[in-house]
Amino acid sequence: MTQSYTPPKVWQWDQASGGKFASINRPQAGATHQAELPRGKHPLQLYSLATPNGVKVTIMLEELIEQGIQAAEYDAHLIQILEGEQFSSGFVEVNPNSKIPALLDTSTTPPTRVFESGSILLYLAEKFDAFLPKQPAARTETLNWLFWQMASAPILGGGFGHFYAYAPEKFEYPINRYTMEVKRQLDVLDKQLALHPYVAGAEYSIADMAIWPWYGALVTNQVYDAAEFIEAHTYQHVLRWAEQIAQRPAVQRGRIVNKTWGELHKQLHERHDASDFELRTQDKLTT
């Protein structure tokens, strides 16, 4: 690293800095404009985008429906974060932190707001009694790994991903620092998956749904184009698990909900009915 930086006595916000997400990053919370959120026909209203955090929840909802739980039917509304839609007054009412995903359960009186992806997964698991073991030790192990992901992913996304892929300039120190930690996390995960078919043990759970969109995507080169850089091929157990999860029909559906990039047949901008996967992907709407 060739440049050094001396912090000022008082930090000042420079809107020009921040790389790809500079236009939506700011040091204040709250709404920037008035706009109500749309509502669909189902009790569960999801406001999201198909980032790794968003995909966690759409996978969970599709897995519940795959299990025959019709009460888990949902409307998934697209939130364009690069356009600042998460700062609307309606979105801030559901999530004061202005981050996707956010869920509104209108089956309760008053409606229940749920934000933070881990909280949403836990809420749905408890509401529908699925993908979370009842036995105390197994439940605790699942929650251990769910919270491991919530604590670890900011290092991967906000740390490694930002400095390796999105920062306006490349600097050796932060890239080395975050790469080291991401590789340590992958080693933790690889050692766990050497002993168990799924992250928390013998059964597929919300822990897998939380971890797969981040770490599965990383080792299969679907985020940050960094698989070679981190030597992803060396994490053989993570790769086995990632490929296994990717074959699940609910995962294949969930990963395309609220997706607005990539191949058109793998983009379902909004989901309001199970038939949308056949009828309303972007290749169907643009031909």
C-alpha cells in the first residue's frame, strides 16, 4: 500500500467517495421521500432484491411452499436499491434500517414487520414449524450457524467484496486483510461440512439457507469473480455442499425472484403467484 491517510479530528461526509454505491450511502437514517409500498393478495408481503441477503428469504419461502405449506404463499415486490427505493417512507416503516429484505406479515393484527434476513428466516421457521429442529441441542446448533453467518457475511460483502470488487481504487492492505479473514471463514465452514452433509448437521435448515447465497456463490464464482483469487477449489466440502443445495427446486426458484440482471429466463422481477415462474420471467415478457 503506497498511500497513507491521516484521519481529521472530525469526519466529514464526502458524497463523491464510496465507489459503486456512493449514490445511496449516507450517514443518516430515515426516509428521503414519500411513497407507499405496494400490497399483493397474499398475507406475506416481501420487499426485496435478489442480493445474497434477499435470496435467503425467497429460498425459504419457496422451500415452505415446496413442503405444501400454502399459507407461505407470498408477494415479492422489487426494491431497486441503486435507485434509493429503500429510503421511501413506506419502506422505512417496515425497516427503519433501510436494507432489503423486509417482510410484512399481514395475517396478524396489527401486521408484523420483520427485518434483517436472519430474523426473517427465524420468524418463518417458527411460524410454520419448518427447517428448524425442535430438539434443544440441534436447534441451538442451527442457530449457532445462522448467527455465524449474520456476523461473518459483513466481512465477506462489506469488507472483501467492497475492496476487491467495488472500491474505486485497489489497496493492498484492506484486500489482504479481508481475504485472510474470508479464507479463514471458508476453512471453518469446510471443516464443519467435512463432518456433516449440511451446515448444522444431518438436516437441511435455515442455517444452510442463510449461508449458501453468500459462501456457496463465492466458491462457485457467482459473486465478485474471485474464485481463482481465493483458491475456491481447495474448499472441497464447501463446493460439494454448494452444488448439492443448488440442485434443490425451491432454491432454483428462490434465487431468481426479484432478480434484475443476468440471463432473462433467470429473472423474475416480481413474484405474485407460483405460475409466475413459467409465465412472467423476463424472457417471456420481452418477446
